[in-house]
Amino acid sequence: MADAALRLTTLAEELLGAPLPVRIRAWDGSESGPPDAPTLIIRNRRALRRLLWKPGELGLARAWVSGEIDVEGDLYAVLEQLAGLIWERGADAKDTVHPVRDPRMRAAALGLVQIAGPWPPPAPPAEEIRGRHGALHTKRRDKAAISHHYDVGNDFYELVLGPSMVYSCAYWDSGADFTLEDAQRDKLDLICRKLALKEGDRLLDVGCGWGSMAIHAARHYGARVTGVTLSREQAAYARKRIAEEGLTDRIEIRVQDYRDVRDGPYDAISSIGMAEHVGSVQYREYADALYALLRPGGRLLNHQIARRPEQNEDEYRIDDFIDAYVFPDGELAPLGRTLATLEEAGFEARDVESIREHYALTLRRWVSNLEKHWARAVRSTSPGRARVWRLYMAASAISFERNKIGVNQILAVKTTESGASGMPARARVWGG
């Protein structure tokens, strides 16, 4: 078969009802499609069997993670083209394809079956999470999900995140030409100023990661910080950094679920890129727990990714690729729902700042770091895991740029019984 690429292009255009905007290079060496377009490489027919077995995103993800498909040229350009062709039509590929009762579509599908080769489909890649048990967002299941995402090796995250070791949206206050490390420092400082931290304040950092927020708050603002994480690898790394900084008398890092923290009240709480793991069924408990841990007049800074609301919220489904390979059980909520839940718990929302474009810049820097250190990244984890992160971060950058998802900093306060907030009368005046 020396014409696999042409046959695949023809079948894809039949199934999708539109010209294919990328060039295809097939396993037999054949090529088809626009000569100047980025090239989608299909290295093995197994990729087609995966797509037939799991049409749409999960089948594509399995083929990508296993290395059966790849991209030559600009990965972002390919993802942009595919986003416009499939996902932005409002449906996944399996829903975009016309019903099988359409004779033309049925014939195209059968043609794909013939090219795909013998069944059964290949087993999913080893990097795909399987065997989840128990109710969603129990403490045990949440701990396993966090371990899947974060316990892949601190060496790997050092390569991707850079010296700042901050795994959340940076703040490009000084422009896109600023370094990633400078932008992450500016983000941490912005949060400290929004929380009005001062010498001796008790700060609870929920989902403390590798300790960067705790170190910044203790070193520059004199705060006494308790950081909690469910990742043992993160905790060990954070404790080592804190010892090297000489801040062990000001910072305590615990491997602990936020639901088990009992030593309030705190003057301030930061939750940076953690609430996405909480889930809709537990979000009110999350809000109630943080409210209870704050003193009257204390502030919460909730830094969280948000999705666009659905016309019918019951139709929301967790993204197949993200759920299977990146953030198991992770859920995104619309900004309005998050605000409402925080208010229902008793908080007064004082400021909301969208920094959506900043996350696209951040993700592109992380992808660049990964690509620059690709061989080392593969050695530190696995080829499949490195491919997961490259696809996940590049696709997420495009989602932020296209306003499919956003990220917001919500500043909320636990007012006193008399209603006093302790906040400045003017908005966006950060400090005491």
C-alpha cells in the first residue's frame, strides 16, 4: 500500500465534511495534503485502530502518547487547525462524523476499517490512569489523583517549570519579554500584596506545591506559613528548599488534606491552582473549610482556572484526555459558580482579576522549556509522559488564547460580625 496518505486524506474529508488543513505522511512513506501545511505523521496503522475503537479525543490521545502519531512543524499550528475543524464546531470528532446510516459516511468508515489493519485495538498506553475506585473526591481517591499528576519526578518538573518551580499562571506585569522566573515572582508578590501580608501573619497555603509561595511570603513579608499538599515528592522537595533558605523556623510543610487542617485561625489563605482538583461535589465543603480556618477580617486569595458555562450545565463532561492522562477527576467550574459558592460559605468577594492571556504566555514558556530539554525530560520520566505534557500544555495555551478557558484571582474576605472587611475603600489598592 503506497497510497495510504491519499486514502486517509480522502476518507478524513468525507467523514469530517471539510478539507483537511494539514498534510499527512503515512507509515508507507506516502504524503498527501497542502504542501506548505504542518505535517501530521502517522507512523503505524495501530493509530487508526485506536481511533476506530475510541473515536475523537481519547483515541487521538492514545495514538499520540504511544508515539504512533506525531507532528512535523509547528505543533501549535496543527492544534489551531484541528481546533477550528473539530472542537470549535461544538462537538468532539465522534459527534462530528455523520450518522452511520448515511451510506456515504458508512462507506468511508468501512474504508478506514480496511486501512486500519487487523483487530483488536492495541492496549492503552501505560501512562493512562486506570483502576480508579470509590466515590469521586473522597480523600483516598483525591490523594491517588494528586500522586498521578505530581509524583512523576521533581527532576521533570524542574526542566519544565524552571528555577521558580511554580506550577500555575505567571503574571507578566512587565510585559511578555520578561523572563518566566520574573513573571512568577511578580505573581507571588501580587498575591502577597492582595492578602496584605505583614510580619508575623499566619498564612495557610493550600496545595503548596514545591514551596515557592511559602518561601516568598516568609522571606519578603515575614509571614509564618503552613503549606499543605497531598504529594510526598512535592513536600520533600519543598522542605529541602526551605532548609537551604534558612526558613525552617517560619515555614511548615505538611502532607495533609485541606479537610484535615484544624489549627486555625489563620490571618490569610492562598489557594493557587489547587481548587481545580476539588470537584463540584466537594466545592462547598472546600469553601466552608477555608472560611472556618480564617479569622474575622482574614483574606482568601483563590487562584483558579475556569471554563465557559454550558447552555445546559448538566451536559458538562470532564475532558477525556485530561481525565485519563493529566488531572484525573479534575473539574473546571464557571467563574460565576465559584463566586456563588464562596459567597454561600460566608465570604465577601472583593475583587476578581482575570489573567487569562497570562496563562497562555506561561504555557508557551513551559512548552519551550520541555522541548529544549526533551532528551533529559524523557530520561527523567518516560517518552509517553513527556508527550502527554507537551500536548497538554500546547493545547491548553490555545484554549486560553481562544477564551475556551480562563483563569481568575478571586480575593475574598471573612468579614467581622459587624460587617467590617478591613479592606481599602478603593479597588486595586493592594497592601495593608
